[in-house]
Amino acid sequence: MADPIRAGVVGLGYFGSFHAKHYASHPEVAFAGIADPSPARADFIRATYGDIHVDDPAALIGRVDAVSIAAPTALHHEVAAAFIDAGVHVLVEKPLAATADDAADLTARAAKAGVVLQVGHIERFNPAYRALRGVLREPLLLELRRHAPWTGRVTDVDVVLDLMIHDIDLALDLAGSEVVEVEAAGVTMMGHGLDAVNARLVFASGAVAELSATRVSAAPVRTIVAHERERAFAADLTARTVAAFAAKGAEKSAVEVVTADALGLEIQAFVDAIRGKTSAGVPGAAATAALAVAEAIRARGLPAR
């Protein structure tokens, strides 16, 4: 039997806490450390996971074979680069970095070091999305909506990198084609950059994607409607349902959706890649491409001064 993978987590905030729970219970993992500067979290870590807390992420190097990075976006490049250069496999919460250039640098570093670099675009593992992707063949029009009420929890990035980046990644994955045209319009309201954006992507294949993201909505919405020439599909990523209907008719039929833990699948994909197995994880190159499109949307979506 292969030795367990020594895994760690950087940042025990909202997302990092879920990564920690999965590593602590994973049969192929030895949970080896959590880096977080908060004294309150240090007490929680010791009480929950034992004496595995460190203040500085650098202290995990030499103690871990793999690490999840759930630190603020501005720190992703610096922290991930240090682990990659030390030969540690890295899973970075989305977005991979603050800029496409920094993301491309991490991807190149990982290739040079021969380590796995994957990114937490968790919606790829959403059961409804997986069901949709399994039946969709040649999309002509994609309509992706991601609306959320204001929580104030994420203020270090705007809505494009906070929410829309998910749907950019999904649109690129579904279209399977290069983006050749980007249009966008957005508004700022809460003082932390763009808070609502509508974008239109045109692909080399001729497919079009319409994206809408807001974090100041009255109610949460996470949906994808995908149109082909003779049929269409409507996926609700929250309810985890997918319906199929003919382009010329109103009758709908349910598409089977297999229930699964999305983060559990994401962590397993990371472990599989480390083991050299075929992996469904989102590689650095795909996350870099999504960031490049996000930058184009942000540049065009900023309201005129």
C-alpha cells in the first residue's frame, strides 16, 4: 500500500476549514499541518486537530507533500510559488492568482518542478454541472447566471473574481473553444470594485456565452441554460437539477443527476493526480485561461468615470 500523502492547509477561514475537514478524514492522507496567523484559530486547531498549527506557511515546507491554499487572493502567487519551488503539490482556491500573468507563472513553475498544480473551481464538480456536461454536445448559446445577496464576506476582490470566475471557467469548459470577443458592462455599489456585471463571450466555434453575476441580489441564483441546434438544457446548480427540452417545444424531461460531495470530489481529484492517476481536477493552464478572460471582462466592465 502506498504511503499516505502528508497534506496541509494554508488559511483556516471559510473555505480552508472545509479543506481541513476533508483531509482529516481522507483515507489516503495524513493531515500534517495548518498555517494560520490568528491566535483564536490556533486554539481551535489544537483543540480539533492536535498540535499541527504553525503561524507561517513556510513552516509547513518539509512537513507536507501537498497543500491547499485558501489564503486571500493577493497572497496566492507568493505562497503557492514557495511551495511549488520546494517540490510540494498545490491546490489553490479560485482564483489561481490576482492576475493572469501571475497564474501563468505558477503554471510554468509547477511544470518545471514536476508537481501537481490544481485550482479550486469547485463548480466543475457540482453534480448538476457534471450531468449537464455529460449530455451537452455542441452548444450554440450558453446563459450563465450567478446572483448572490451582499454578505460582506469577500471584499478583497470584485464580483468578477469572486463569483463570475466560476462561470467563466464553466463556459470555457463547455464551449471547448477560444474566446475571440468580449463585451461587458458593470456597476460598483459597495466600495470594493465591480459588484454586478453582465458579459458576453464569443467563441471561435461561433458559440456565444451570456454571463450575469451580482453579489447584491435580492435572492441567490446559480443557473445554466445551454442551447444546441435542436434541444436545450436547464441546470440549477443550487437545487442540483437538470432538465432537457426540445428547442421547438415546451415539454421537459429530467436528466439524471448523481448526488455527490463536490469538495470531496475535488480533493480526490487532487490526490489522484498526485498518485499519477487520471484526474478530473482543474489544471493551472485552465485557471489561467479563465483569469485572462476575467481581466478582459473587468477592463470592459468598469463604468465610465
